[in-house]
Amino acid sequence: MAQCPHCMTEIHDDASICPSCGAMRGVWGHPIGNWLRAGNFMFGIAAFLVVLGIALGGWVSSGYATTWFDGLIAFLFLVPFMLLFAALGFALRSIIPRLPQHWYR
Ligand SMILES: [Zn+2]
């Protein structure tokens, strides 16, 4: 059993909210679940950018004076942003659950 540091109530180890005072367990003031959702959101943005990059590349390469290579360049232009958001999502999902959790109220 864990103990709430605010009201000293015994709490189930899996509980993330203190039933007697409403304190919440989390990392940097937010429950783990919020961080994981934020991580999923980052993955969503990364996936969206992949689709956007393919669409942009297709659109650019279908132009009158452009080739598939121009489309590839357009796609590559978005790759750093895809990687950035994918890395953010990965970091949130892998690092946050390992950080020490605290009780917030
Ligand atoms: Zn409490």
C-alpha cells in the first residue's frame, strides 16, 4: 500500500487519485495517462505529416515542369518534422513512465 503525502490516507498501489483528498499521482504535475495520450498525439501528427508529405510530393511531381525527383525533395523537406514529432512521441511514451511519480493536489 502507498500513502498519500497530503492526507496520509492509505491508497492502493495502482490508484492514481487519492480517494479522500483528491490528490493525483503523476509526473511533472500531470497523470501518466495524459503524457501517454500526448505521446499518441505526437505520433498522430507524425503520421499526418507522412501522408501530407506523400500528397505534397505527388502534387509537386505531377506538375508540368517537375519530375518525381522534385516530389521527392518536397517529401524530404517534411521528413525532419516527421522525425521530430515521432521522436517526441517516442520520448513521452518511453521516458515518462520511468520517471519518479509524485502526488499533486
Ligand atoms: Zn490524500
